[in-house]
Amino acid sequence: MSNLSHVQRVRILYKTILRLHRGLPAEIQAVGTSYVQDEFRRHKNCDEATTAIFLKEWTEYAIMLTKQLGLKGPHTAKPLGKNLKKEDLDKFRNEQMYQLYELMIAATGKTNNDGEDK
């Protein structure tokens, strides 16, 4: 895979993630796919250091999702998702924290911290 250009590697990773999302439950698939598309679009012209981190994190996500989905899909595999550690959250920029919050709202249907549903 080292003979591939940067653009080819990014495209393969992007398409792999979208393919993996086909194995997710429909409501998670829609939110996740939209988020992936947005993130890849936003990072299209980022600097080299940011690109390296971006690709590493999304590659780890693809590997984790592959393990969680298993060979027969989410019904026979491990539970989906991963808890974030406090030190991971501390690395997020405000914009990323807001995105994470929006993702939580979309995934859970909750609009505030007191547990009330939409």
C-alpha cells in the first residue's frame, strides 16, 4: 500500500469507513455516515501534521469498527462504540466538543443533561 499516493490512501480509508457503516443499525448509520463525510470534507486542505493525526485516528476507528461488527454484523459482534477517557476529551478543541455533543444528541435523542427526551 506504500506505493499509493496520499490521495489514494485517503480515498481508500474513506470508502472503507463508508462500507463499514453499512453494517451499522440504520439510525446510527445515517448519523455516522453524515459525520464522516463532513469530517473528511473539512480536513481536505489541512496541514501535514493535522493530516497525519486525522488519518491515524480514522484508521483506528475503522479497525475498531471492523472488530466490533465482526464477520456477521452487529447482532453477533461486540457492543458498538467506545467510551472516551477524560484525557482524550481534554485534547478536543471547542468545535470538536460541540460536534461530539451534537452526535450524542442525534444518537440518544436527548436535548439536555437532565435526562429529558426530545
